[in-house]
Amino acid sequence: YPDLMGQLDRIEKRLQQQMNILRENTSSRQNRATNSIVDDLRREREKLRIELNDKEKLLVTQASIVACTLSKATISQTVYDLRSFDAVFIDEASMAYIPHCLFAASWLASKRIAFFGDFRQLDPIARAEDRVAKLWLQRDVFELAGIRQKLEAIAQAKEHPTENNRPLRATPLEEADPRLVMLRTQYRMHPDIAAVPNRLYYYNLIQNGPRTHTETGPIVAAPPFPRRAIAIMNTALLDICCFSDSTSGSRFNPVSALITAIQARQALANQQGVGIVTPYNAQARLINLILRESDAPRERVLVATVHKFQGSERDLMIFDLVEGKGKKPGLLFSDSGSGAARLTNVAISRAKGKFIYILDHRYVKDKFPDNHALRQFTNAVVKQVMEGENGALLRAEWPQANVSHGIWNVGELPNVHCYPQSRMQADVISERLIQARKEIAISWPNLAVSEKHHFSTTALLRADQNGIPIHLTGQGQVTSHLAHGFRYHRKNSQQTWYQIGVVCIDQREMWLYLQPRLDYGTIIHIALPKTVGLLREMFDLVPDEKWRQIHLDKSATSSGSRFSNKTNKR
């Protein structure tokens, strides 16, 4: 009933407008008139809702097929009170809560019920960790029915034969349970991509449709990694770090985010639909913002955590692992259970013609044991890359000494530049510090600042003399030394970001010193204002936002304010 829904939508908008007027008005006479309009709109809205509900009831009682979410079916009296159904089909059943499935089976279905889903992919989402939640909300209906356990027992017996498990070994996997029907042909993925989940999760039972190779051919042929269906970008040689967002605790990795964005832009330039999956919301936010400021077409790219991709597909999928030096493995990968296996299975099986895996391979080998699902997935992708006809393995490296653009050895990103030696930007940064108009925020490890290789402390003093607020984050004497003689500064004493240096000017430009201990360490310049603003928040460069609004007295000249190592309280 689009006409009724349109009327309801227009009333909702008018009601919101009147509520905004109420919040802004101070006149009691105006408020009385506005309140009268609000009351009339609410009554009109309620009449429309009743009319829609009556029509919905009529539709449900007369329809041969009713489609709705499982949650709707369990809470809507219109669905569960008015009728039952000869047959109930539940799609994406691996993500459905067991109580909802039992309700559908016992109340909605009068003759039969069928569950469609893949219990090798995402399971139900439940935040609670108590025994009852784990029993009823974190398992799927396939586990409740014992189907998953039967399949795994047969597979284990075939892999490790003994005299006792001979009956199990004789049972074909597809006959593990009479209630189970396996769909054994896939029509989405290029065969080289499909080989990984087939080997890891589906016991090599999946067959490729007859046209999967030819239909995905144009995607395989196009950049990035032309003529390659599956590729690994190993960032181990870049020696980059993983961090935690200061607000949410979610993890992010700025360099892998930039690398991911470059790969996505190459695919988008070839009119491909791109999916970027990452385990962490913070990284998804960062990549989204980088692409948005790089004018990437939003309608052809989705950047999200894995749950947004369940049931969908993309021409090209990029899996940015994020994990790296400076952090222990995150909670998503803290055990060797099915969580990591389900996540990686969804990540790779959404791809039609190309899958790119971005990771620090050395970190994965050092931090995850051989039996861990993530280690097994990584090994399987590496094996397919090395053995398949359409694989590529790239060890990402920083540009050579005579290169002052790009981010590494493949591709570029507008307004983001990588310099193999920080001294190449020392004069530029010093000049920008002098030209600062709003604020300077610096996070620096307990290392001496080199005017030749980093930036000029004299430039900082000039900025201070111009009345520019300077915020310093770090530990040890170096931060105090940097602040020496400044009138307008605050210092935040905390552990800095795993020995990288960060300089942020006017919330519009940021330099990341990735190896500040080295005289010729790599430096990245980011001139994407919104991305810089987000990184500034994530790094917590100015934790006290009110500080930026405090008026600083430019006439302050006392030795206490000029040389104090404590926070200036002005």
C-alpha cells in the first residue's frame, strides 16, 4: 500500500519539523499553537497506522505466500495469531536464534518446515556470555539437530582412520544425516577462489558451475593484479603497527587502510563492484572515509565488518586483516574455534572474480599456532596462490630513495604520499608548523627530535610565539624538552603509539613517522582533512576537547607558564 505508506511518511516528517520548532521556541503562545499542530498530526498518524494494520491483517489472511523476517514472525500478532502455514521456509538459518526456529516449527508450521543455510558461515550474534546464552543464542539450529557434529565426525574418521571408526569412514559425507540435503554446485566464484573454502570447510565436495571460469574472466583480467583471481599482499616488510581506537577500543591500522583503499580504487576504475571486509569497525570507518575523500563511487563499494556481507556478493573482495605489530591477537581470533573459520569463509566466498588478502604474514605465523583457523586459512590461501594458475604473492615494500610519491610499490592515492626518508619532508613540516593557524598536535616516542630528519623545534617555538595551541603526547624527557619555553601548550603523559611519531597540523594534515628511530625512516603525509580528523580522534592527540576552546592569554610571560612541565591550566 504505497499511497498509505507515503502519507504516513509525510506526516512523520511534518511531526519532526514541529518537534524541532518546539525545542527552539521560547514563546509560550507559539508553543501552544505548535502543540496543537503536533496533537493533530499524532491523531492523524494513529488513524493511518490502524488503517495500515487492518489492511496488513487482510493481506496476511488471504495471501498464499507471506514473506517476512523471522523476528517479525515471532513478535507480530498479525503473523502468528491469524493463521498457521502448511510450510515454513527459513533462509540464512545459520544466523537464526534457536528459540525463533523452535517457535516457527511448533507454532507457525502446520505440516513441514525447511531450514536453508550454511553452518560453515556466520552464526547467531549474542553479546551475553553466560551458560544459557551460549546454549540457546550462540548455537545454530544445525548444531542443535546434531548435523554439524555428524559431518565433522565422519570427516575426522576419514582423515584419521582406525579400526573403531570404520563404519563412519564408510559413510559418504553427503549422507551424514537423512534430513540434510547438500547443494554441491557453486555458480559465483572463480574456481581458483572456490578452491580455498572447498578444501578448508566443505571437504572438497563443492563443484564449480560450468560457466564460473568464463563469466568471471573479465574481472580476473582487470587490475588490480591483472590475470590473477587470488592475491596476497604481505605487509611484513613494511614493519607497520596495529592500534586501538582511543574511544571504542576497536582496532585500526592506518597503512593497511591506505593500501586497501588503493586496491579498491584500481578496481573501481574498471567499473567493478568492490567489497572490503575487515574484522574491526574502526578500520571500516577509516577506509570508508579515505575512499569518500578520494571520490570513490559509493554505490559500487561496500566497506564493513563481515556481518554486512552475509548473503551478498561482489566482483572483487578485499580482506584487510588489520592485526599486526604492537597488539596481541584480538578477541575475534583469541581461540582456535569456529569464529575465525566462519569469518574467513564469508570473506572469501563473497568474491566472484578476485580475492585480495592483505596481512602481515610474519605476524600470523608468529602469533597463531598451526591448528588455529586463521593460520589454516592463511596457509590455504598461500598454497592456492603458489599452486594455482591465477595467483599472485606481493611483498609490499616502501618506495626507493628517489621516489617521493605513491604509498608503496603498486598504485597511488590522491593527497597521500609516502617518502622513503623522513628528511625529505623535514623542511616542509617545519614550514607548515610555522604557518599553523589553528592547532598543532604531536605524539612522539621517547626519542630525540632531529631537525635534519624530523622537524625543527625552532619552528614549534615560532608557532607558540604566534599563539598557536600545541598539544604534546608522550612519555619521558623528550616531551618535556619539546615543551620547554612554550607558553601555549598542554602535555598528555601516556604510552605513545609503539614508537611511531605523529604530527598533525590544523586538523587538515598529518605526518606518520613509521620508523622515527632511524635517520632515514619512512614517513607518510596524509592531506585528506576528514581522514586526518578521524585519525586525530583515534590517536587521541587532543583528548580534552574543551582545551581547544580555552582562551590563551598571549601576554603570559612568567617563568612558571613558560617552563612548567605540568599542564598549563589557562
